[in-house]
Amino acid sequence: MAVAKGIVTVAQECNVRAVTQSPDSAAAKALAARGIDVVEADLTDTAALRAAFAGSYAVFAVTNFWRLFTDAQKEFSAD
């Protein structure tokens, strides 16, 4: 969130898009209030990510990489 806010402040000619799983969250709404385009996509949904990144010049990504392994571990341990 801090990076998106910083880019909007410094590079006012840039359009900033925030990609989130929770566009209705307080953090996403705060970004939208600053003029940041907030779109929904999941890290595991390639089509949604392609759509979210379409037309982008650059991507700065911060993900919860370990969540993917936690979900997979839950799936296998349930068997």
C-alpha cells in the first residue's frame, strides 16, 4: 500500500492500479480514494492476472507466496 501511495504522490502522470483479492477491504477502499484503480484478481487465476496487468508498463508485486503452500498442505492433509 505504501508503494502505491508513493507512486501516486511522486509520479502524478502515472496511472496506478492495485490488484487485490479483496477489493471491498478498507485498505483497497483507501487506495481507491487516492485515485488508484483497484481491481480484483487471485494469484492462482492466470486469466484474472493477465486482465489486471493488461496495458501496464511495469508491475511491482508483493504477494503472500507462502499462502499457496499452506493451502496445498491443507488440501493434502485433509485426505
